[in-house]
Amino acid sequence: MLNTLIHGAQTDAPPLIIAPGLFGSARNWTAIAKQLGRQRQVIALDMRNHGDSFWDDDHSYPAMADDIAEVINAHGGKADVLGHSMGGKTAMMLALNHPDRVRRLIVADIAPKSYEHGDSHGALIEAMQALPLDELDTRSEADRQLGVQIQDPGTRAFLLQSLSLRDGPVHWKFNLRALKDNLPAILNWPETALGATFDGPALFLSGANSHYVAPSDHELIRALFPQAEFVELENAGHWLHAERPREVEAEVAQFLS
């Protein structure tokens, strides 16, 4: 089963599951999970091939949706689910394939469609693969060397959260080979069963400065999620939970209540 970080205590409400995006981890959501955990149990996930979860050659959305269904089954059988980016696509697939497991769905800055920015993600994977791990002793040295290929310090800082300098030889907490091999599928949106919909409440959050969800996508989203509501956060991009965490918390808490 997926590795989880659990915040808060069980209440009468179902738990909230948080599914991070590509290169993300349960730890990235700690501040938001703790805040939302004041009202209910919050379970943040390491997706397969990420963090402390298992590695597998299969990184398809149906497989990842099954992973989350397994976690939900172990925590009462029904949950509210929040997913960002790749985790958002997984959450949508979960709601379509296992609608009895999802009470309310929250999707952060992603739509059920294919995207075409694989070169940038592939470049990040190649940069991480090229890092001479056996020569590293400190995170600052890793940052310096990673900076040769990745110019943005924020991106480097985000990725380096998943570089383990302890517990044996230095290693990435990513299955980089599997992620690279599956990158086309991660950027894609798989075919769903004809007529499949999730008729429960659904909130689609997006950043006003992000290009991932356009107004023209709303019709596509409502075809699969008829009760979809849309909220756009000002001064936020694709990483809206990192850029505007208090606003994300407020929108999620209001929707779940």
C-alpha cells in the first residue's frame, strides 16, 4: 500500500485524502494537511514511484487510482479526495472508476485532457539522472551541481526535497526510470468507460496565472463531473498550494463543509 502521513484524528466525517503531483510527496502538503486536520483526519500520500512508496513499472492512471482506493478501503471505505496535477488526474480517475469510494472530489489545477509540455519534465528527469550522487555530501553541493541544468532555484529546491542524504547511499526518492518511461502516459488522459461520470460534488481549483485549466475546459470537465464548480485563485500559478496555501485551505474547508 502507498506510504501515508496522517494528520488529525478520526471524526464523523470521512478522511480527506491528498494526492500530490509529479515529483511531489506527502511532506510537501504537511502545512495544509495539519491545518485541515484540525477538523478531520487528513491522509497525505506518496504516490507510487515517489517518496517512501513502492516502485513499479506501471505508472498508469487506472493503477494509481487503484492505489488510492486501497488506502480508502483501509480507512473506512469512503473519503473526500484532493489531488493536484498528476494527483488531480488520478483523483478524477478514482472518482470515475470507484465512485462509491469518493464523497467529494477536489482537483487542483489540472483538467482531464492531454498536455504537451513533456520536454520540460523530461529535462528535469534527465538532470536528476545526471547528478553524480556518489560524489555528494551536502544538499548545497547537490543544488550547485543541479543548477548547471536547472536554472530556477525554486524548481531545484522542490526537487531536492526528495534527495535522501541519509539512510545509506545518497539517492533520489523517485523511480526516475519508470517516470521517464511513463511520461507520455502521465501527460496524457486515458480513455474512460463510455458514459462514465462522477455525479458527486466536485470542486476544480485553478491558479489565475496558470495555463493548465482554461475556461474552454469547463465543458469537457462537466461532461465527466456534472456537479463541477470552478474557483480561480488570484496571484497563483500551477503550484497554487505552495503559492497561496491559506486560500487553498479556505476553499477546501468551505467546500467540504
